[in-house]
Amino acid sequence: ITLAIYAEHLQQQWWNLPRYPNLLPSFTQIVRQSSPVDCTAEPASQLQQMGLVHLHGSQASLACELFRPFFRDRLS
């Protein structure tokens, strides 16, 4: 599976994330879990606005499964 079409977007998001350290714990948990993760409202909303997650009530999952390998490698 290639991430080439998302490469610029993902790299930009990766550079953005350190500016919001409050998002990293929630985002890391979402990346590591294949099922939706309970997430508090503020981080969930911010991650959704960034286009990284989809919300399902109080749970969040990655907006695209192709994002998982990119972020998992960088968050480990």
C-alpha cells in the first residue's frame, strides 16, 4: 500500500502535532488501536478538525487506515 498521494498531507500533520502536545497522548492511543478509542471532547474535536480522526460519539478512530503505518512508525 502506498502513501504517496497522502505524503505531503501526512508530513504536514506530523510537523503540526508537536505544536499541540495535549493531542499526542490521545492520538497515539488512536493510532495503536484498530477499534475506536474513548477520547475526551477537546482533543477529539481538534484531531477531527485536523482531518486525522472521525468521531463516533465520544470515540475516535483514524480518518483513514492508510494513516496508521505512517504515524505508528513515527510515534514508536
